[in-house]
Amino acid sequence: MSDRLTADLAATLRAARVDKDLSVNALAEHAGVSRSMIAKIESGAAQPTAALLGRLSAALGLTLSELFARTEGQTPRLARTADQTVWVDPKTGYRRRSVSPAGGAIQLVEVELPAGAEVGYPAESYALAHHQIWVLDGRLRFQEGEVEHDLRAGDCLELGAPAPGTYRNVTDRPCRYLVVLSRRN
């Protein structure tokens, strides 16, 4: 992740916390994250993982896509490939690209999950938006609460009621999928 994106993401998280009138302590309690980690992230001293960003954004009442859209700022209706924000999870190598223009009613996110990688999010991450997962290449196992879905290229899954979700690539090749989100009313 670029130093600029790290700084922009830190500022966005801090601004979202302040907008919600939450102290670092209150956000830490809501998200189940230590105060010191939040302080490090907000200062740009630590690069958060995808799972950690999911917990923080949910505690702030935002989807992960909305958090990145705020970080990206206003964009035109056309999101050219060269201008699309790419973020890489420092722990798993999970690569997230914001495909759609920031701030739209529907968000498209392309993800490449490395071989053997796993990323999980709490149920709160799925409560704010409808989600569909469309596998573009490879194979993905998605754990939705107690149900495991085995998805292959071309398969599309619409998520049900909010439940903890874990994306797993159990193969020896990267898996690429598109997540489509629309805000719940």
C-alpha cells in the first residue's frame, strides 16, 4: 500500500470516528480492537489488515467499500483502471480493487485472494449492505455463518441474513472474485 493511501485511510478512519462522536476508547470497545492499535492506525504508524478494517468500518456504521470510497474522495462517474484504488492486506496478501466510482449506490470490488489465504469478517460487516459474490477465476469457499459455499468460476452467491463470513482459498492458485454491494434501506 502506498504511503499516500496509508495516510488517507488513517485520516478517513479518524474523521469517521470523530463524525460519529466516538472516542478512541468507545470505538475500541465497539470494534473489539485495542485502543493502541486504533491510535497506530489513525496516526499511519500501522497498516491494518482486511479483517481489522472490516471490524472498524462496521463499528463506524460503514461498509468497507464506503470506507474506501470516503478515502478515495469524489470521483467522476467513470472510474478508469489506472485511477482505481488498490489496497493489499499486509497479513494475507489479499488484494482489493475498488472498481466502481466512489460514492455510487452500488459498489463493485474486485478481490484477488492468494493461494491458501483466508479473510474473515464479523456479521456486522454484512448488516449494512446486500452482498453478492461472483467468482471470476479459481475456486472460493465462503463460510456464511454455519453454511459453507463451495464456489467455482462463474458461480454467483447472494448472501442471506447478516452472519460472520470467511473467504477461503483452499487451492494452490489465486482466486479472483467480484463483490457487489448495495446499501440496505
